[in-house]
Amino acid sequence: MEEADIRQDGHLTEALAQASILVVDDEPGMRNFLVKTLAPHCRTVVEAANTDEAAAQLSARHFDIMLLDNVMPGRKGLDWLAEQNTKGGVTDVIMVTAYADLETAIAAMRAGASDFLLKPFRSNQLLNALRRCQQTAMLRRENRLLRHELDQSDLGRRQRNRLLGTSPEISAIRDTLDRVKDVDTPLLITGPSGSGKEVAARHLHAASARARHPFVPINCATIPSDMIEVELYGHAAGIHPGATTAREGLLVSAQGGTVFIDEVAELDAPAQSALLRVLEDGLVRPVGTERSLQLDARFILATSKSLEQEVAEGRFRADLFFRIDVLNIQMPPLAHRGTDVLELAEMYLNDLSQRLGLTRLEIDPPVRAAMLRHDWPGNIRELRNFIERSLIFGHFPLETLGGKSASAAPIEPLDQMERRQILRALEAVGGNRTEAARRLGVSRKTIDRKCAAWGL
């Protein structure tokens, strides 16, 4: 592939433009050629004249690709590379050599090189080698993320990056997400289980400048406590039986994108300490290694627990809580979102009927009324399960929404229903009538008038 062909591959050209390259060669002329050739195509190109300088550069920052000369005074590049990999090196390496024998090629692969170039080479051969290396790294990362996505998959995947609903609560949340979409300050999303915290995180990621990079969801409640650091930070080869090769952690897989850490309160004390270091310094150290990696990612954290209470009871670090509680969004329960339940139900009907190959049901007035009056203690997850069950049986089992069918349910007088909703809203906001009016979608005067009539 010629240089012009590389430019035509938009995705790869963008990835290469964001790449940082380390050139290690003892010949000044070769270093100058490599730097001048790569500088117009890459974000950063740094040079090192020997392995000591290269080791210092690797300790200071992360490089996507290293071009490493094999024959240098004092020490072969292959021997040094093999030693670096024992320290947890995850940089992709292109070995540069003047001797293209089979033994050297095998040794390069064993030492951890991704490819090698035979001297002398032309600029298009160099760019092709970078292209192959970038493509392999992208495919490896995408493959790992896809496996992770499948492990955490659920229905309605295609809608998970859209925060649906027209209720005042959800509209306000969308406005807030739009305001903070391109700042890198950690975001904390709280709310009951099943209220759509991950959907809000995906909505933010999709609207941000990081949208072309990975979104990596991590549910701390589903990862065994003795494996959480390995999963998050990666590990070196040989840290436990079966770990024959080093593995990139989920955090590094999100390079350039967004990390969503769900149920952050489930992290144990060592994992909380490690996460705090990552948030403070932007550095990730794989388990069993001596080298930290620079991480460029936005962190969104979520919990269904009260972190203030977790801190008070000694289960969550106070310094970590204050670090992540800068921007806080509270997802409301589904019962407080009014007619959003109908919009979400329509979405799930469309999605699940296609996925399951079943006839789509129509929501008639009695079903709408039953869905609007139900409290949905399981929130959006309960609604999705209700829709799936309805499609399977071919009708809406209204008896599951309160234990009675719509026709048998008692009709509550409108003024009693209004009183119950207003009082519940006031209780939820600690008696703040202005906030209660905002959430109910009415004026403050209406609340004042109703409360006066009730003697409150």
C-alpha cells in the first residue's frame, strides 16, 4: 500500500495521527530519516540513541509503537526487548534489522515484536509497517472489547446510547450531560438499580468528542474481588497459572474513550486505592509489572448505594468519594418519570419483537393506564422484562402490574390521586415546594393553592 492509499483509509489515518512513536537507533542519520518520515503522520515522534535512553522514555510515558534497531553498540535490541517485556511492556514493537534470516525473525517474535523491517527500506514500507501494527492493535483491542460487551450484554443494546423520555427530570439530565460532555472531570451517576445509569453514560459518550473511541462498561459487582485489579489494570505474563502472556486491562482498552465503572461501591479497599491513583495521576500499572502506562480516558462512575453512608460506615474511601463527587447526576426512578414509561415501552416493543421474531403488540388505553399507575419498583429493567414476557405470551399480563386486571382495579378519585402525587413529591424533595412543582410539571402557585386547601 502506497502512502496515498494509507491516507484514503480515514479510520486508520486518524488512528495513526493520534499515535505516539518511539524511535530507537544508534545511527543519527537513520533516526533523522525516521523522525522526518513519521512526524507528518503521527502525533508524537520521540527518538532515543540507545536502550538506556529508550528505557527512560518508556518510564516517562506510554508509546503506541516503538521502532527498535536490533544491532546497536553494547546490547542487542532483541535482548533488551525481551527484558522489557518481563517488566510489563505493552508497546507494539517493529524490529529494524539488516539481517532477514529465519532465526532473527523467530527471535523477534519471541521477544515480543509485532513486525520487523529489513534495512534499507523506503518510506512507504515504513508507513505500511506502521499501518499493519496499528491495524493489529486495533483489531486486538476491538476483539477484547467485543468479548467484554458480550459478557455484559442485555436486550435493547441498540438503544443504550439514547436517553429517551420527555419528562422534566430526564430533559434536565440531558441538558446537564450536554453541558459537561467535553470536560474530563469524573462524573458520578447515582440512582436506584435499573434506572438507566449506563444509558446516561452512553448518551454522554456518544455526544462527546470521544465518541469515535471505545466506551468500556465495567460492572464491579460481577467481577470477583480477587480478579478486579487484574481485569481493570491488566497483568504481566506468568502472574498466575495459565497467564502465559501479558494482557491489557480494561482501562487501557478505553484509551482515548470513556470508562464506565458501575457499582463502584463494590470495589474493595485495594481496588479503591488503585482507582484513586489512576484518577489523580492518569497512570495505570498492570499487576506484576514495574512500569506505569499513561491513560487518556474520561471516567464515569455509578452506584445504586449512598456513597455518603458507605464512607460514614468505613466501606468507601472518603478521599476517593470527594474525587469523584465533583459532578453528580441523580437518575430518577421510573415511577417519577410520568409518560416516559410509555415511550420506553414502545421502544422495547419494537426492539424485542424483532429480536425474538414475535408479533408486535399494541398498547391500548387500559394497558396504558395500568402502566402509568404502576410503581415499577424494578424500574426500567422491570419494564423491559414485562414487555418481553408480554410478547412471549401474546398479551399484556396486567395482573402482574398490581395484582389486578385493569377492569377489576378500583378507580381512585382524581382529587385523591392528585393529593397523593403532590404529597409524595414534597416528601421526596424535603418539602421544597419550588422543586416539587418543577418535578411535577406545574407552577409553584398550584402547589401553594393545593397545600392551603389541605391545611398544610
